[in-house]
Amino acid sequence: MEYVAVLLPSLVVGLLFWFAMKAIFNADKAERQAEARAQAEADSLPSQPMDRPGFESK
């Protein structure tokens, strides 16, 4: 039982680290997918000149 008492804190910290890193990588992956979808949507729209207030074309 001494081995369990000695190794358990390290295992718990290791598991917490693993879950935290997994959550970070999953969030990054979701953000990259959302960015790719937004970019694909922007690329599919026809480009039109933007109307800017105060800008007069000559």
C-alpha cells in the first residue's frame, strides 16, 4: 500500500495535466476549424467594394 500512497499524487497530477492539455488542443482545433469555415465563406462571397463614409472617389 505504500507504493500507492507514493505514486498516487504523481498520477493525479499527470492526469490533470493530460486533461488540461487535451482541452487546450481541442479548443485550438475547434478554433482553427471555425476560422477555416469563416475564411471559406468569405472566399465564396463575391468581392464588392466597400462603401466607406467620408471617402470620395474621383
